[in-house]
Amino acid sequence: MKGEPVIPAEDEPGLADRVLGGWLGRIAGNMLGKPVEQGEVWTRERIDRYLRLSRALPLTDYLPEPPDEDTCLALRPEWRECVRGRIHGSCRDDDVDYAVLGLHLLETHGFGFSTEQVGDLWLLRLPYLQTFTAERAAYRNLASGIKPPLTATYDNPYQEWIGALIRADVYGWTSPGDPGRAAALARRDAVLSHTGNGVYGAMWAAALIASAFTAPTVRAAVERALLVVPAGSRLARTVRRAASLHEAGMRWEDTLSTLAQETAGLGWIHTVPNAAVITAGLLYGDGDFTRTIALTVRGGLDTDSNGATAGSVAGVLTGARAIPAQWKDPLEDTVRSAVFGFDGVRVSDLAERTLRLVTLPG
């Protein structure tokens, strides 16, 4: 893959802005969704009720402070660091930790990294108690001496949940315009902890981000990303269904209601229903950064993970300069991270390091 032509050299300044946009978008989308990250409590209807009570619809900024004590008690405890007026740099979250860790993986082992090296880096750099669901099961298996791919299947009921999808961004950021390459890298990472639709979700997300660098429209990026996963998989069928409902002119609310019915029973952290929410947010957001992450978070389920992925895609599409100031400025160019050695790193530094990994001709 070294030396593979993906982006003309003369476009590098634009590429730098898009890579930074991806990082900023991921962090901002994550922060927006963090306070209401608990899908069985914070349904789409309850999120909008919160926003109406706070006079924050349409949503164009981070969530407002809770309007009453009951709302306050229902929010994630980190809400005080994630609502408008209180944000001073990003709050720590696994949705950002894995992007940082993925960057470190590529810097350490290059694009020829093995699944075993992904696991080794987890044990070295990531605290066990900052892992969840499938990642915690895989981490426990690694610590017990189990090797991939058994780390994904032994005593792990979360194999198709969203964890691998949230680890995929860096493979898209470093494969601009090459969704196949991005998907292959994401798969090698994902099989440490996931199988089936859990792996396909990671491949799809990486390909979606890679496609966003060169696709003429959001819909084109969505369609290109679908080419990297099995057409008959439930993930692919659900994403196509979301796109068809959008194309038919169905309202965003009705599209989500239809998709919720069709994915009922999978749970709020499963990859498939969350991919539906992300797809709807992207298509109905139509390239507008604010509208994209607002609709995605209002869609419910795993709100911070979905906001992060949609924000990453939207940030790549628009570039950092076009992301409105209310999303960028409170981040203060600072990332809090549980990844050993990275707490307090600058967003701009992460983006520059990512850009250095991008393969360019010559």
C-alpha cells in the first residue's frame, strides 16, 4: 500500500483542513451526545422534550444545561463538562481514546500492523476500566493469554455491538479517497473484539470517512462505503433502507421510526440500529455540519458514538475552517484521554500527525 496514489499532491492544503475537520468533528459530535448517552433512558422523544423545555430547538450548539432537577439526575454524570458554557477542552471518552490509540498504532507499527499488535497496544496503553462491552471482554481474554481471533468469541456476548465501529476513524482519515484500503485496515483491528455486523460496521465507517474526502455528495459517500461490506449483511440492508427512505422523501422523524421498528430487539448499543441513525443524520444533514450532528444525536441510541462518527464524516466533508465556531472554540484545541501518554494533547497536533501518515504519490 506504500506509495499508493490517493490524492493529488497539490491538494495537500485542503487535505490537511479535512483531516483536522475529521478530528474536530469527531470530538464535537461526541461531546454533543455525551450527556444523553443511555439509549433506553434517553429516547428520541425524551431528548427532544429536553430541548423544547430548554428552548434549544432547532439544536445549533452543545446541549444547554438541564432545565430541571429530574433532567439533571437522568443525564450522564459527565454532563457538567459537556454542556454549553461549561466546556473547556474535550472531556475524556472512549470514542476519542480509540482514535488516539489508532493513531499511535499506525505510528508505531505502520499500515502492516497485525491484530495481535492492536491487542498488545491495548494492554500497554489503555486502562482496563476504560474499556466496555466487547472491548472489555477482548481485553480480559488478552490478559488471560487468549490470542485473536478467539479474543472476539470467547465469553463475549457483545460481538456485534458498536465498539469496533468507533475505532475505525483513523483508517479512513489515513486512506483519503480509498474506501477499500480503509475497510481492510479497520477489519484487521475489529476482529480483535468483534464478528459479523460488528466487523462490518467498522469497515463501513472507515470506508465512509475515506469516501468523504472525494465523494461529490454525502449520498455518494454512503453508497461508496456500502461496496466494502457484504451486500446481504443486515448492516448493508439497513443502511440501504435508510437511504431509500430518504430518497423517497420521507421525513427524518418518520424514517427513524420506520428503522426503529425494523431493527427492534437488537438493543441500543448494537451496530445495526446505530448505523441507521448515523446514515439518517448524514443524509438529512446534507453536508451541513451543525444539522448533521444535531440530527444524529437527536436520533437517540448510542448518542455520543453516533455523534462522533457523523461529526467525523461531516468534518471531513466541510473541512475544519467551515465548522462553525460554537463547536470548535470551546474545545480549546485540547483532548483529554485515558490513553497513556496522550492526556492533554492538542487536537491540531493529532491532526498533523495523522496527515504525516497519509500516503501521497512520490
